[in-house]
Amino acid sequence: MTATLTTTDLPRELERRSGDGMEVVMYFYPASGSVGVRVEDARSGDVFELPVGASDPYDVFHHPYAYAADRGIPYRAAIRDVGRDHDDVDEEQWETAEAA
């Protein structure tokens, strides 16, 4: 028996946002009736998807790293300091910033 995949079974994109090398997409999966949020971060190399479950889909969409941390999903967050030249920060300042 061969399963036939139809376009109604494919995930549908509900929302997308991107910037600073990061793309976050919310999908609806019709076959299971579930929603997921996928993160691709070019700066850190992270790629992960979070099932929304009983959580607010837009909260997961806007705060995927918080939900990943809460659910124990590993990731490497890239340091984003918009508008700042990192060459002017000495090592002691970085250690202080990383410890905070």
C-alpha cells in the first residue's frame, strides 16, 4: 500500500518574520491539526522547531528562544548588539556582559 501525499497534507505557513540573520516561521500542520514554530539563525547556526501545543501560538512565535529554554531544547544564541562595534569592547567587559 502506498500513501499519497496531497497538498492539503502539507504544512501551511501562517506567519513569518526575519531580520539580522534570523528567520522565524509559524506553520499549521493540517494532517495533525497542530501548529509549530521553526527558527533558523544564520549567525549561530541554530535550526529548531517548537511544537506550540497548548501555548499561545503568537507568544511562541515572538519568543521562541524562551520557549526553547523552558522545554530544554539546546541552542547557541548569537550575541546581537545592534549598532555597536564589538572591536571597542575589551575582554573584561565581555566577561561581565556574558555573566549577567
